[in-house]
Amino acid sequence: MLVVSGCKGQAPKQETSTPPSSALPGKSLPKIVAFGDSLTAGLGLPQTASYPALLQQKLDADGFSYEVVNAGVSGDTTAGGVRRIDWALDGEVRVVIVELGANDILRGQSVDEMKHNLSTIIEHSKARGAMVLLTGMEAPTNSGPEYGKAVHEAFPSLARQYQIHLIPFFLDGVAGIESLNQRDGIHPNEEGTKMVADTVYKSLRQLLD
């Protein structure tokens, strides 16, 4: 299966702990924090076409009163996420959607270390009273069978350990389909992002209902 990265088909940018300006708190509503890398930030898309922006539209249309905060940083790894999770949890955060790990996988980093970092992010979120929606990733086929198997099992293992909701593959139905991705073949285009938002919203509704 295709794994996504934090940049256009090349080595991902160095992660940063500086939050994007678009994620600064706005309305005084309970928050849903979309916490991730370039897939969350909406690399290559208008800001209004990112999946967190589409989630906001869906929530508003269905009568929910939440502010969706786009806390995506292009090129971020799980280690970078650990360094900025406390900032992202500022305010009344009800749900954290964790979309990280793709850049760790692309770099061939330790799956155990990735799981440790994700555990820290999950624990910090739950300690603040937030529900966690974890999104899974897959390794590229050229990573080797053992590494691919470890990655495939990592996210469900965390979901079981912490009793949290899991989306098995964030790019389900989108990865590897040319018509749904940008020219880099990695990041979804606007049509692909609509499908991602639909996938996430189905699970998010289960948490909110």
C-alpha cells in the first residue's frame, strides 16, 4: 500500500514545533483538534479545501457547535508531534484526531519509537479529558515485509491499548488512485480530500453522537 509523506515525493521537511498560524484559537467553542502533518495541513490545497475545513462545514451543516482547529504541520513526525501536543491542547478540546506517522515510516524509523511517541500524544490528550480518534498509516511495499507488518499492526495495537477509536487507513480509497491525488502522487487533490473528510467524519460522528 502507498504511504504518504510530508512533502512532494522527496525527503520530508524537518519537522517543526511551531504551530501554523491557521491553527490559532478563534471562536470560543469547544474544539476538535486535527493534529497531523501535511495531509492535515492541506499541502497544495486552498485552506478552505483542507480536510479539517471540510469537517467544519459538515459539523456546521449537521448542527454541531464545535471549532475545528487545523493543527497540521507539513513534514512533521511523531517526535515533532510530542513536542507540540501540549500547545495543541490549549483551551476546551473535546476531540483530538491524530494523523501522524507517515514521515516516520518514510524515513524507515523505528516502529517501536513511533508507537512510543504516539502513546505520549494519546496519553497527553486523554489526560486533558479529550477523546482521541487515531488514524492509521501503511508502509510502502519496498519497505520489506517485516517492517510493513510492524507498521500495519502498530495503529490497531495502540487503539486496543488505549481503548480509542481507529480509522485503519487515513487514505482509504484514495491512495494510489491518480485521479484523486496531486501530481506528486502522494497528497490528495480536492476530490481526494473530500473522500478523506467523509471517512474521518463517519468516525467522528460516532464520538459526538
